[in-house]
Amino acid sequence: MKCRVILAGLLATAIAAPMQAQCPTAAADGCRKAADLLNFMTPQLSTALVGGNPTLGQGGVLGGLGRFSIDIRASAVNGQLPKFNNVGLSITGEKSSTFTSDKQYIPFPSVDLGVGVWRGFSLGVTHVGGVDAILTATYLPTNVGGDNSGTDKTSFKVGGSNPHFGYGVRVGLLEESAVTPGVSFVWAQRDLPTLSLSSTVDASGANPGGTLSLNNYSVNTSVWRITAAKSFLIFGISAGLGQDKYTSNSSVTATVNTAGNPTGTKVVDFSMTRMNYFAGFYMNLFVFKLEVEAGQVTGGTVPVAINSFGADPATSRGYITAGLRFGWGR
């Protein structure tokens, strides 16, 4: 029995040793700051990605086969980008730090395609149970954000394909008519292209500077929405609510600008669920509709952080979405 215990202990030590070596003491603070940075940025990027209504201004379904809609739109969240010029990196282990940040809108453009599949069951002057298919494409240029020089210390770079595609389905709860609004339930999946995020940390006092990187940074979202919309000749209104689920994964790396340039790497996963509320206005302009929407995400929890970037990662955030919709449908 004693031999088994000794062997088990040796095996556990052998497994733990390479795991601990991933972020040696001199780079442990940088690794933790990179992980906390991921937890701070993911909710903001995810909110900008999903916005509110999966297809702007749309309440009920399109009305069956032959009907379609194309949205060209951009969403932007009222977010914050951290600055890295006032802290430095500890080489004696993890250390709590307070970073400053700049408030700014973080935007993402996308194109959404809705395709009518079935109008649904007739129910008096309306229909219920109709179905639409939804396809989405989000595009990011290869380089996003700063150039890592001057006062702009954070840059994003797309690591794979610039466009990324998503999908979803809309089920009509009530078809819009002269007397009823259009109401629907939507489920959709949207992801960002894989990113690399790099931030340069300036030295501060006895703490040297270095680089924090999120490599192969993936951001994935799935959402559901209940939306109602009503058209009044040349304009219309919409409103809805739903839930967002955000997940992300990255291999975070920290390099410290000191003797030997110690480097650490570890894999970080993130998951968060939030509520989403929105309202919009649209105007019919002959061949297209001009649509504007505003909303807010709230709630949810994130992993406990020891570093602050100017706000709680789970703070409520507002967003705006604007775009044009073309097509043939309701």
C-alpha cells in the first residue's frame, strides 16, 4: 500500500511540474493579467457582435418561400479599452494592479440574410408557426485597433479567415397584419474570426514592462430573442428581449522585459450568460429600410479577477445598431 501511495505521489508531481512551469514565478503576474484582460474584453466584444434583434426591424417571419431580406449593419458597444502605461509587471508572483482605460465604442460590421421557409398555419387574419432560416457573416480586417506604438498599446490581428459565418432560425409566434404586430422567437449562433490580441505594458518603478498576448483568441455566442415589430406605412417600431451566452478560449502568453526575458503561457476559458433588452425604429425608403436600434445587456458573472481595468467586466453596457435592409417580405 505504501508503495502505491509513493508512486501516486511521484506521478502527481510529474504531472504538476510541467503545468506549473507553464507560467514561472517571474511571468506569473503577466499570465494573470493576460487572463484578466480576456475576461474583461470578451463581454464587450460579444455584445458588439450580437447586438439586439438578429435581423434589424423584423418582428414576425418573412411570409414563406420566395421571401427574403438582406441586412447590412454595424453594432457598437459602449466599451472600454485598457491602457498599460501605469503598472508594470511583478517578477515575484501575481500582484493586484489597477489599470486605467479609455471609454470608446467598439464596433463590428455584419451582413444578415433571412430566407422564408414556411408562412405557418392560418389563424383568422394572421398566421402562426412560420419559419425563416437566418445566415450571418461578420467581417474583420486583418489588423484592428492600434499599432502598439505611442499611447495606443493594444492591437487586434485576425489569425484566420476575415469573414466568419453564423446561422439561426426564426419561428413566427404571430404574423404581422393590419391589426396585429409581428412577433417571433429567434435562436442564432454568431462567432468572431479567430483573433490575436497584443498589449505592450510599460515599466513602472521597480516593475519592468513586457507584452501580454491572447493567441488564437476565439469568441463564440449563442442567443435567443423574442421580438415584436409593427409597421405604420412609412415607419415602424420594434422591441424585444432575450438572453446571450458568450464563450471564449485563448492561449495567453506573457513576456517580461527583464533578465532572461521570462515567458509564461497558459490556456484560459471563459463563459458568461447575460440578459439583453432592445428597442428600434425603422423607416421605409422605397427600395430599402433604414433601421436604428438601441439596447442594453445586464447581469451575468465572470471569473474572479485580481486586476482592475476601470470597470467590473459584468457591468451593464449599452449598444447601438444601425443598418439598411433590402428584400421582399414582411
